[in-house]
Amino acid sequence: MDHSSPDGYCFDEYLDALGANWLDEDELLLRWLARSRLDEGTLDWLRGFGHAVATRYRDWAEVVERREKLPFIAERGPYNRESAEVVLPPETRQMQAEIHGSGLWRASLDERARYAVIYLLNQNGEAGVTCSAACTDGLAQSLRALGDDSHSRAVVEKLEKATPEQWVHGAQFITEIQGGSDAATNAVRAETSDGSLWTLSGQKWFCSNCTADYWLVTARVPGGPPGHRGVGLFCVPRLHEGQPNGHRILRLKDKLGTRALPTAEIELEGAIGWPVGRLDAGLKNTVAIVLVASRIHNVVAAGGVARRASREAHAYAGFRQAFGRKLCEHPLLAASLRDIEQNANRTAAGAFATVDAWLAAKERPDDEDRALWARILVSVAKAVATRRGPEHVYRAMMVFGGNGIEERFCALPRLWRDAAILETWEGPYTLLLSQALGDLVRFGVKGRERSFLEFGLGDHLAREDARELADVLADPEQEENVLRWGELAPRLYARFEEKALEALFAEG
Ligand SMILES: Cc1cc2nc3c(=O)[nH]c(=O)nc-3n(C[C@H](O)[C@H](O)[C@H](O)COP(=O)(O)OP(=O)(O)OC[C@H]3O[C@@H](n4cnc5c(N)ncnc54)[C@H](O)[C@@H]3O)c2cc1C
């Protein structure tokens, strides 16, 4: 192509370079998946997603973000028959049907294959589907683990047998107007007359994916103690006998990012539901199962977003010319590209290793060290990986110059806005680091800092950091030590990522 003339200037080379299958073109992902020795059927199924995200989902992710396509509250009909409903564009519904109806929630599916799909989907940002996937994972996991009743079993069966024609998905409403981090202040009330049928009333402040069929909702139980032990976890179907189940959508939030995802303020007015797990362990179970599932999705999402940023920057810099050379041939820009790729590799490898650590802990529930490592790791990984997300995307945007700022030219402005939201979900940065420090204290890491870090980081890396962690844990209440932990935690996670990356490249 003649780049010196504006006549016939065309961007096809850049668009083609974005690739046609984001599974086949991702060496790191393939190396990680090789650990699972997947059968050909599962690999083909994954390749289907690899192709979809690089082609039609990539296009639809742009379409559903356009102003005229955003979710909206439909006007109520004239005959007092319907209540207001949130409407999604057909492209979002189609993606949701294909994703949830694909077999993604089968218990028999290999977990790495499941999270590979999540990583691939997130390369298109939220697109109205990734929050839905995270919440549905939390729904499936909590009902499988805690739901020994017929209602829960029926939902699990629907998830197991879902097809693109008949599928269900989940949402989770914990945050209230007075606070999200401190969910023990929840005030939404649960009431029952006979202990089997429950109704929920009060307001939930951030209700994402509110078109979902089943909502996991935290609510205060009658006669329960104040604080977290008084909060139960309930499953609330969105519809009851075909009508909205005792709730009103008050408004949709007007958000910086994840705009294709409807996030509502909802008034529950006697919504019928059933308890999931013990009533006095509702918040504990929510954190341990539902929020941990979402946090892992967020870590994997950060990897997906970083990978897309790298993909975009390389595709553009390998095509665009300035001063008679491709952008990628200018040394300073080439160095920037290497950084962007390294960031993507590290973030993805860290995410994969976080999934591995969590799976290993689930497989061996009696191994306390493993469980503790996974618990702390998930909190720190979620905090650190999501905080860096917008920075990774921004650097890639700048490789495009002015075209990187144009919303319709490339996906990066949208991904940048979506990446900023990831940090707020399921616990923002400082809250998660504080909780991780609290867990280190509560689970008695003091005095065995070295063996704790060696477990996850390896011997040669852990010695120096162990000394510093010991200083922090000597008096974890002291402000100076809390601040030291704030500096140590991201450093530890960076080492974890580095080690994870080395391990993947060392595997044949
Ligand atoms: C787009 C979007 C969609 C959302 N969707 C949902 C949803 O579907 N369901 C749902 O339940 N919630 C949802 N949320 C809410 C989200 O989970 C909360 O915003 C989050 O948990 C933080 O709660 P908060 O906003 O009340 O902040 P606060 O709890 O008021 O916290 C404010 C700041 O204080 C910090 N902080 C609080 N406590 C501590 C501590 N102990 N140590 C150090 N720092 C601390 C936090 O890190 C944060 O930076 C959504 C949020 C957004 C932005």
C-alpha cells in the first residue's frame, strides 16, 4: 500500500492483523491449557470461542456500546399489567444465549477451559456479558455447595442443561446505599411466616446484570444479631409466575464504563426467595464463594484486557508508517511495545496461576497452607491486577496517537473505561489489601512468614520479603506497618506473576 498518499489509504492491514482466532494465536494461553490435557472436543469448543471473540463478538461489543443501543427501562404498558423492565439490545441477548447456552456451567467442564473462555470474552471488555458470566459462576458455585433444597437443585439443573435456546443466568446484589465494602451494615430485610417461604424488602444500590433470572441477595434476617452474622444469603428469581417478583427498578446508573451492562437501583417490595446455606453464615458464604468467584473473574479479566491492549498496539504499530518507517521500527516505540507485551504476559500468567492456586486449594480442602495462600493471593491479585488495568490500556492507546482516542476507531477507549470499573467490583484496592493483612494476622502467619511466602513464591525470592512481612506482622495495627504492607503486597504479586510467567515458558 502507498502510505504516502491519502488517496486509497486503508486500514485493512491493521484490522486483519488483529487476528481471526484469539485462542490459536495466544501461545501463553495454549501453554496454560496444556496443563489440563484437554480432549479434542473441548479444544474445538474453545476454538469456537476463540473465533467468536475475534470476529462477531468483537463487532457486537462495539455495537452494544453505542448510545442508541444502551440498556434502557421500557415504558410501562397502559393496562396495569406489566411493570417496567430493562431492555437489552439483540446483540447482547445473542451473545448471552451463545455463552450461557454453550455448556460453560457444566460441572464436568475442565476449570481451566472455563476460565480460558472468561479470559477470551474479556478481551472485548464488558460487552454486556462478562459481569453476567462472573455472577452466573458465583450462582452455580454457591447453589452447588450450599443449596440442598429442591429450588436450588432445579436452578443447578437448568445451568447444567442450558442450550442457546433455553438458558439462565445470575446476578448478585449485596451493596446498599450506606456501603458496599462493609456489607455487615446491610439493612434489606428478609421475613418469613413458616421458615420456608421468605420475602425480601428494601433497597439495593448497585444491581448489575439485573435482567438475570436468579439474583443472589444478602438480607438481614429477623431476630439475627447485628453485624455480619445477622445477614443471610437468598436466591430470588426475577420473575414470579411470569410477573416481576416483588421489585421495582428505580433507575439505571449512568456509568463511566461497562455501559453495555445495566446496573440498576432496585427496590425490593416483598420479593419471594429462598435461603442459600445457613442463615447466620450468609455473608461468610457470600464472601467465600460468590465474591471469591467474582474476584477471580476480575483477575482473569485484567489479563484479558491487557492481552487485547497488546494485540491492538502491535497490530497498529506493524502497519502504520511515520517518517518512512513502520511505527514498530522506531526504537522508542518498539521499546514501548515490548513493555506492553510484557505487561500482558505477566498479567495473564499471574491470572492463570491465581486460578491454579485456587483450584489446588479446592482440590485439597484439608491442606490449610494451600487454602490460606489461595485466600490471600486472590485478594492481593484482584487488587493489584485490576488497579494496573487502565494504565496498560492507556499505553496501548498512545501507540495509536489520535486514532487511539476515537471511540469508533479502536476498542481501547472503551476498554480503558471498562478496566477502571474492574477495580471497584467485589472490593476496591485498599479494602482488599486491608482484608489480606487482616487474614495474615487472623490465620497466624506471624512467626512463619518465610514458609508462607516460600509456599507461593519459591525459596530464593522469599527471604528478603519474609523479613519485611515479619516486621509488618510484629505490629500490624501500627499505621506505618499498614503502609509498608501497602507497598509490599504489590511487590509480592509482581514476583508471583514473574514466577508464573517463567514457569509457563519453561514448560515444553
Ligand atoms: C459499575 C458498578 C457495578 C456494580 N455492580 C454491583 C452489583 O451488581 N452488586 C453489588 O452488590 N455491588 C455492585 N457494585 C458495588 C461495588 O461492589 C461497590 O462499589 C464496592 O464494593 C465498594 O463499595 P462502596 O462503593 O460502597 O465503597 P465504600 O465501601 O464506601 O468504600 C469507599 C473507599 O473506601 C475504601 N475502604 C473501605 N473500607 C476500607 C478498609 N477497611 N480499609 C481500607 N480501605 C477501605 C474502599 O477501598 C474504597 O476505596 C457495583 C459497582 C460499580 C461501580
